[in-house]
Amino acid sequence: MADSASPPARRELHFANLEAMLAEAKRLASAPRVVAAGNWSLGQILHHLAAGFTGSLDGLSWKPKWYQRLIGPLVKSRVLRRMPSGFKLPVDASQTLVPRKPVSPVQGLAELQAAVARFQVEEKIPRHPLFGAMTDRQWTTLHLRHAELHLGFITLAD
């Protein structure tokens, strides 16, 4: 975890495909030391990303409030272009998506690789709880933007 008095800058990333995202995850997980600009370790981030992929296959356990479901489809295209930081998950969503314990980078990477492998061959759920109807391509894009956001908080240590 980084010193909160002077956290490193967050990196701006852009992944064109799942392979590029996994390559960056592997690069970071194999580094001798990384620095987190946020509150989660690299292992926790990789675990969180894996949970997102799994959720798009098995379903997500949370239901946004009615007004969030009304706004969600209207902001979907913006989020698919660039996911904003600072979004706080609802309590019921955080039960499965927020890492509660330490996770090693090796374990987190293994979870992410397994989840992506499943994601590439299995049928996705047709609706996101917040954004509504989602195509396979939109699901992939959402996961890429999500990974850009979270992996951007990790830098290689000097």
C-alpha cells in the first residue's frame, strides 16, 4: 500500500482487448514490487476484476434502486468509453465484489485468468443490474474499462 501522504499518480490505461488486459495483469503480478495508489493491493484488484467477470456469467447479486436503474441505461455509453473512479458500490454488491481479505498477486492473477477463460466461452447474462440490456461486446468493453480503472492504481516500484 502506498503512503497516503504522497500517493503515486494513477496511470491512464487503455486496453483494446482481453489479451492486452491480461498481459498487463501478468506484468504487474510478476513484478518484484508494485505500489498501490488506492486502498487495494494488486492481488485484491485482480480478485475484484475476476469477480466482475464471474458476475457477468453467473449474475450479479445486487439490485440498484429504482432511480439508479432509470439513469443507468442513459450513462452506459459514457461508462463504456471511460469508467469513472470514485463509484461506491451498494452494500449488497460489495458483499461479493469488494475484497475483504488479503489476496496475493499470484492468487488474484490465477482467479482473473480463470474468470476470463470462462468469459470467453460461456454465455453472458443479458442484463446488467444498472445498465440494462448488454451485448457480449458491451460486456467485454465494460470489463476492459473496469480493468483500466483499477490496474491504473498500480505502478511498478522503483
